[in-house]
Amino acid sequence: MDFGGRYLMAAPRVAVWAALNDTAMLKAAIPGCHKIVWSGADTLDLEIKVNLGVVHPIFKGDLALTDIVPAERYTLTGRGRGGLLGLAEGAADIILSDHGEHTLLVFAARGGASGQITKLGKAIIGNSAQKIIDGFFERFGAAMDAQVTPLPVE
């Protein structure tokens, strides 16, 4: 499954980059996040309760940042374990660029699941994932006190 978006952030690129690497900002922006901590220079551990429509599993996961170009881009790769429901995994490319005094953030993700999660159907999972992403950027902007405007995908 592929999903993502483009968002205009009313903040300078270095401020958006700093917020993307601040666990307090991330925890405030991730719905259901119980824990997110740096476990290494480029790795995070997290625990999140996910709303997949009819079920609400708690995923424990690991995130890794690769292909890092500070204040410009990185690839975020994650794997979540949902107990009896199975595994969810994905990767996202996050790209920041200047847009006047603001920042254009482009988010392109791909992911999948195995185990009982797949029985829920790709439509439910895909719709939930896109809602989570859109909601994340809305809450992320609020946490950093910056207006976020979703833009059409090109």
C-alpha cells in the first residue's frame, strides 16, 4: 500500500526539521502514542495504540532513520508488532524544501501487514493509515505552533 501527502508548514525548514526529531513533538502528534524514545543515534522505540476500525491493537515498534541529509530529508523505516494480530511494516521518505519563509514537506510512504491484520482488508488499513498521516501532520503543526495546509498530491 502506498500513501502520503504534501503539506505546507508555516515555519522555517530548520524548525520543522528540529520538531521532526523531537520526541515530545512526535508523541503529541502521533495518535495513541504511549511511548517514543531515542534508542540510538538514528533509532527510536515506540508503543502506539492504533485504530484500525473494528480493532485497536497496541503495536510495539522500532523506527530507523536512514539516508539522512540534515534539514532536507530522511527515510524512516519501521516495523510494528501487534501481538496476535501480526506485523505491520513500512517506510516513508520525508523531504523538506523551502517555500518562501515556509516549508514544503513531502511525505511518501509504503507499507504492508501480515497475520490477522490482513484479514481486515486493505481498504480499512489504507483508509486508517491515511487518516493517521493527515491527523499526524495537523497535530504536529499544532504542537510546533505552526499552521499546516495540506496540498494536492502531484
